Amino acid sequence: MDRQVPEIMYLKGVGPKRAEVLKKELGVESVLDLVQIYPFRYIDRSNFIKIKDISSSNSYIQVKASVQGIELFGDKGAIFTQVFNSDSPMISPVPGDFKWHTVKRMRVMIADETGSFETVFFKGIKWTYLKLSRGGEFIFFGKPTIFGGSYNMVHPDVEQSNNSSTEGEGKMVGIYPSTERLKNAGITNNVFGKIMTAAWEQISPLIQETLPEYILKDIGLMGLKAALFNIHFPKNPSIADSAAYRLKFEELFFLQLSLLKQKYVNTRLSEGIVLNRVGDGFNKCYNSLPYSLTGAQKRVIKEIREDLMSGKQMNRLLQGDVGSGKTMVAVLSSLLAIDSGYQACIMAPTEVLAQQHYRNICKYLAPTGIRAALLTGSSKTKERREIHEGLENGSIGIIVGTHALIEDNVIFKNLALAIIDEQHRFGVNQRSKLWAKGADGMAPHILVMTATPIPRTLAMTLYGDLDVSVIDEMPPGRQPVQTIHATETKRTAMFNFLKDQIRSGRQVFIVYPLIYESETLDLQNLEAGYDVITQNFPWPEFSTGIVHGKMTNEDKNRNMEAFAKGHTNILVATSVIEVGVDVPNASVMVIESAERFGLAQLHQLRGRVGRGSAKSYCILMSGVKLSTDARKKLEIMCKTENGFIIAEEDMKLRGPGDLEGTAQSGLPVELKIASLAKDGDILSRARTYAERILNADPTLSASVNLGLAQELRKDKYNVRNYSKIS
């Protein structure tokens, strides 16, 4: 669009005040912004119903009828009545000095040949009265409601009928997003539609096609101008669907084209340290494992090894459910770097998780003689000094740590592999500092790990520029966790069950949600729960610990360690234990107010049990009254332990931007019409097509693709580079 796009305030029906509300509520500043606010559903106004056929099954109705009578009501009852008949449709208008401000309600009786019907108006009474008093046949459209045992309509849309045979044709009415502030500014859906009509008249001459002709023909898409018109003013549902498909495909196609082009540049231009040796460290660790790796772990290690040998920088996302063996993959990948004469680092978001990784890694490294170290905010000065020396002289092969790893005084001799656990928990600036610490001025290979299962469509979008490996197989011997939903009425039985488990030598997690925005109230809620537990599980037979975010790291770690070593039977906590606590003897996870947690978070919490040989349980406690979504969420948890199925369901319930692990980072670009939860098939098709184009023309320099290259240069396609973390 070469010409200047008009500002919204100059549109008919808008003005400065409404323009301000549209900007604040919908982010609309220009006419182009407005036409990109799409209807989320439609009402079909192409059909008329007879009054006798109105029923409670009709969500909206449209009738052709004439006016039988009008009554105007003030505070104390009727103040004016007008009766119409076929001989005299226009009689006794209100007196010229009639005081309209005294009218609070207008009742209009309408009729067709099958019956009569009441409509009621509370606003715009004078304007509607003057229109109806002219007589004739009108079209009334609105929601039927029942009042006093009879159907009526409150505030229907009213327009004069022209009695033509084509009346109602093309009357698919879009329903647009709305808020209280929009309504208060008088921007009802009806007004929004009129503003949209005015906007279309201004913007339509400026619209230019964004997709090449060959794509439109190959995919069978309508042109952009036709799609924009038919998304707002469709004649029928079929043409509205075709318009929506075109707009969704374009949105997802350019998103994937941008990500894949970025990936192409990374893989071809980013030189990487060559790690091509499998030596003693890898072999000794691998051969001393007390169990065999799963097929999925072997496949993923092979994919990583091929990357490390390629001479190009690896940028790979490793997805694996809780307990699937990602840490083992991280260790063996690190040993590939060490055997080639380099160092590796593993960065975790919390001290608890870093300590757990470190303990496990030390066990795995025992047969190899390779030195590992742990660096966190709690590391003592002397210990830090020794670690810094070991990293600089190369005697430390693997360093595990928190954000302490990215401090300026942490210098590596030759870092070649950086593994980041739960990447979304680190800020962009934090991560980029790690990249600068690579050997010989080269960026290290990057392996991003997450235990938050990400739906396929979201992974393609959030991490579309990374290669993705998935551990989709659990190690043998991992116990399934029986998940039970219980309400307050079962609390006594639940407590008795916990006592039986503890008496048989097991341990129990009890988790409380962060319900309130106030940390003080959250803490009060947790402490009240702790008091209930200690009363019902008294010392000395039972021992209870508590962990929450307001504690010092020292107290938190001490209480967690006491639980891990079996010194306490019960750990009462907030979701701070969601990631990182590995207590094989814990057999029960009780989640209080489970309906207040997200599905992904519930799944992460459940993953804290089932790590030992004993039968394990997850008990989801909730109130008796639950919303439909809350009930469905708990049903899903009871039905499956598959994290990827749970992630897909979570996205359907909550939307992609709210998923655990993605809310902070957000989506790379704003999707105005496509939905990652609902449009997975379109996304897959768009990605496949984008791959095909880039395989043939990686730089989009062919004449037929110059328009694509130009479109990608727009700011909205400047997506975050998750591999470089720039």
C-alpha cells in the first residue's frame, strides 16, 4: 500500500473520542488496522421466520412484520398509547410538545399473518418511534427471550422492508470483538459493522496482493482484496470460510517462511566447532550405565552427534516429558564435547534444579574421571575462586549452574556446548551473554531442553528456526501414576489414605496454588493449609516440612533436603517444587485447589511422583462447584499421562499465548485470525509449502518471489531468533 493509510478518527461514525477507545481496547489506529479486526462468528440474516414458529431453540430471529400498536411508559406507567390498523397505519402522532425525556420504555406490538409478538426498547426510543410511526412493513432482528410466559425481543435491529424478492440476500452479519468500554462509547456490533463499511470504502483501493500468482493457483486461494471483503461482508457461510482460509494461510505461511529463512541462514552461515570424537569419556559413561537407553534417547543422541560433527553451529530443541531421560542425553552430549578437547555447560533456572542436575551428573561421570562443578548464587567465595580457575585452565569439563554462569568473571578455556534447561525461564539478555563465552570467539553449540511438552503447532512457531528432537518414550520401570479427582467431601478419606502411605514408609507432597495476586495473602493461605496438616498429622508420628517462595534459599534448600533424605514425611509447598525435586520415595502428590492450576502445571507437579518402584498417586482436590473448563481439565488429567496430549488439550482450553512456558515469551508475531490450537492443518500445509519454496530459492531472489522477500522485510515478520537469542 503505497498511499497513506487514513487514520481511524476521520471515518464516518468514529471521531476523536471513539478513535481513542478503539485504540485502547483493540489497538486500532488506522483504517488498515480496523479491517484486520475480523469477525469471530456470523449471524445468518438471509432467512426470515414466521412469528408462530419462534421457539427457544432460536438464538437469533428475523421477522417481517407490521406494527399493531405502540405504548410509551414513564416512571409511573403508560403515558401514551397508539393503536394501528390496516385502514389507518399512521394515526395520532405524539403532540408537538411531548416530553420525550420522561419516556423510560417503549413497547411495540408487531404482527405477521401467523401471529403477533412484543418488542421492547429502552434506548433510542424517539428515533425508533418516529421510524415506526410512518407505518408499513419492517424487518425486526434480535434475540428472542421469554417474559411473562410469552416470547418477546428486547432492542431488536429495525429497518424498513422493501418487499423485494432478494431482500435478505447477502445478509451474513459478522460479530466482532467487544468490551464494556466499546459498548459504553456506543460502539455496538451494529455500529461496528457500519464503521467497517465506511472503512472498506476507503481502504479497498489501496489493497495490494501479497502472495504470488503461482501460490494462489497452487493452493486454490482467493485474492487478498476479495478475501478481506468476504471476511467482513460474506453472502453465505461458504464464501466466509474461503476468505478465512486465505487469510489464515497467508498469516501462517509468512510466519513459517520467516522462521525457515532464518534457520537456513543459521545452518549455512553459522560456522560451528567440529566435535567429531567419541572417546573414553563417552564410552566409559555409556558402558557403565545400569540400564539401557531407550530407543528415543539413542535416536536423539545420534541427531545431536550429527549436528556436532557438521561444522555448523547446532541449534536444537530437545523436548521430553518429565522423567523421559533428558539429563542422560545432556551428559552424553557434553562428553562428546569433552572427548573432542572442549568444555560444556548446563544452565538451569533454579538452584534446586541445578543442584539436582549436578548430583545426577556426578553419578554418571564417576567412571570417567572427568571433573564437574556447580556454580550458583550460593557458592562460597573460596569455592567460586577454585571453579573460576578450573574453568580457565580447562580442568573442569562440565559446569552446572544458574544465571551465575553468565557473570563477566566466568571465563571458559574452550566452551563448545551450552545446554539450557527450561529456556523460557531466562531473559534474553541473560542467555545472549552465554553465547559470547564460546571457544576461539565462536558461538557454542546450543541444546535447549524443556520438560514442558509443547504442542506440535506451537513448537513449529515458537521454535520454528530450531531443529527439534523429541524423547517420546519413557524409560522401562517408570511407574504409572494413578490420578484421582476428589472434592472436599472426601478430605477425611484422603487424610486416612495419606496416613496409610506414610506408615508404609512412603512420603507425600501437598501443593497449594498461588491464588491471590498479593504475596502476603498467598503466604497466609499456604500457612493456613500447613496448620491443618500439622493438626491432622501430629508429631512425633508424622513430620511435616514447608517450602515457599518467600523463604531464603538456605531455608528452602534445607527443608527440601530434609524431605529428600526422608527426615520429613510430608512437604507442604507452593508450585515452587514444580521443577527440580526428585524424591523416588515420594508416592503421593496432593494438589489443593487443583482447578486453579493450568493443565501443563498439573502435569509437571504430577511428574514429581512415580519415580521409584512403589505405586504412586496424584490426588486432585477441588471444590464441589466447578466450571465446565475446570471439570474438563481435571478429567483430562485423570485420563492420560501423555504430556503431549495434555499440552494439546491445554492449548485448546487456554490458547497458545497463555500456555505454561510461553506466556513470558509470547508468540513470535501477532496472529490476527489464525489459531495455533485450531488451525494445525493449515499451519502444516503452510510450513511444507514454505519449505518447498526455500529449497528451490533460498534467498527468495527469483523474480516470482521478489514480492515474498519484500513482504518479509516488514516489521511484523521480524520474529525473535530463538537460536541466537539476539
